[in-house]
Amino acid sequence: MELGMVGLGRMGANLVRRLMRAGHSCAVYDRDPAPGLALAKDGATNAVSLPELVAKLSAPRAVWVMLPAGAVTQAAIDELAGLLSPGDTIIDGGNTFWQDDIARAAALKAKGLHYLDVGTSGGVWGLERGYCLMIGGETAAVERLAPIFETLAPGRGDIVETRHRDGHDPRAEQGWLHCGRSGAGHFVKMIHNGIEYGMMQAIAEGFDILKNANSPKLPEAHRLDLDVADIAEVWRRGSVITSWLLDLTSEALAKDEKLSEFSGHVDDSGEGRWTVQAAIDEAVPAEVLTAALFARFRSRQDHTFAEKILSAMRKGFGGHQEKAGA
């Protein structure tokens, strides 16, 4: 199939590469010309403006916007809405607030345009591993673009089949899912990221306790000199907390057990706050996720080894760098 991609950062560029490896045709645009020129060498059609990007695509067009959530994404979609034709589809693969998707889909529908919100998880490893896709929007648009989603998703791989799944959507087993109406994709991704906060915090706090088991504050007879890198590695092998996050932690500790390159300043990307707000709106207790969010706020004032672990995981899966001077 043919797809236009707007935004060629860590995620956008690798989405394009994965699609082209499978034979899809991609036209690309980024405000910075460098990544577009690099992708052109790999076979993409580079455009120097959004009007040129649209002109290079055949109807019915599909344009994927992979930009930071908020005003930047909205501006790109507004411009695209004035350039595309009825029957075309705009995809937002960023981390937009799900209620904004509902309003945006209605506005684009009035112009005859389809809109899909696609929560995309996979970070910098997605090119090789594939991307978990959580999709909201009209069924017809999802089905038309299924070849795109099938290519980007990781597929079944070697994950053990879940029992008792008869009658459930088989696409979930491939790593992509049509979650429901507009907003559903980004809502599911929002909760995914909120859970991610909690899982990361639990791992980070556990390793902080392990590291401090030899603290001079403890009675000498109770002190334990533990190798946290080896503990991370052994936990990867058959324990019930085995996970990709633990894999990333183990790699970071093996490289430098003190995590000297990290200060422990941990940003939050918005979805954690929105997850907590959704819990408040629904009167659902979310003690762990809320505490994990507040821990990130505290990390910007008082850094601990736990926050260094968080920073290492964020860099590992998403390429997130700590802010200069943190």
C-alpha cells in the first residue's frame, strides 16, 4: 500500500523503514530536511512541504502524522484537512489526549475525511521488533488500511498462545487491535503508559532497596553486599517479573552498575497525568499509578538510585534523554 508520513523522528522514520522493507510505498515529510533525504536513499519519496506530500499520493490517500501531541499535531492535521479530498484518511500515531480525538474525528468527518487514532508502542526497537498498535475510529477505514497495520505489528512471534481465546479478535494475537470508536485507541494507549509508569516505578524502587542493602545505616550484621547487575540478570531467567523493562534494566546495570550517565531527573509525557485523571473521573482507585506519577515529579527535586533506574529504562525503550542540566 501507499502511505504518507509526517514527522520523521525516532518513531516516524522507523515506521517508514519497516513499511518499505515489506514493499509498501511511502512519501515522507519533515520540517527538518535531513531525515527525509536519508529515507529517500532507502526508497522513500521525499517532499519539502505538506502540499507536495499530498500531491505525491494517490487517492484514496492515507497520511500518518507522527508528531508531539498538542498544537504541533493539530496544526499539521488542520493543514492536511485543507489539502486532502473526501475519502482520504488522516492517522494520528502520537500520544494525543483521547477526548481531543473525538472532536477532531467529528470535524474531519464533516469534510468527508476519515480519522484514526493509533496508539503506537515499540519505541526505538520497533523497527526490528514491531509496534503494538491500539486503534480507534471507523471500521471501514481500519479494514482498508489493515495491510499497513499488519506490517507494522510484531506478529505472533514465539509468544506462547493464550488459552481460551476462542471468539476473541485474532488481530490482537498479531499485536494490533481495533479498540473501538474514535478516541478508543489513544485511551487504551494512555492507560498502557500509565501502567508502564507503575511497572517501572516498582522495578526502580526494588533495585534501590537492593543497592542500599549494604547501607552504613544498617547494623553491620544485617548488611548485604549484593550485585544488582547479576540480580537483574537472574530475574530475567524464568522469574514471574520477567519483562522487556527488566531486560533494559539488566543491560543498563551490566554496562555501569552505578548508572553514572544518569542524574535521575525523570520527565512524564502526559499520559500518566491523563490516566490518573481518568481514574478520578471514573471513581476508580489507582494508588500505584498515582504514586508513580508523583514519584516522577519528586525526581526533579531529589534524585535517587531508583530514578536513575527509571531514566535508564526510558532511554532503553524510547531513546529519551534527560534534560540538560538535570
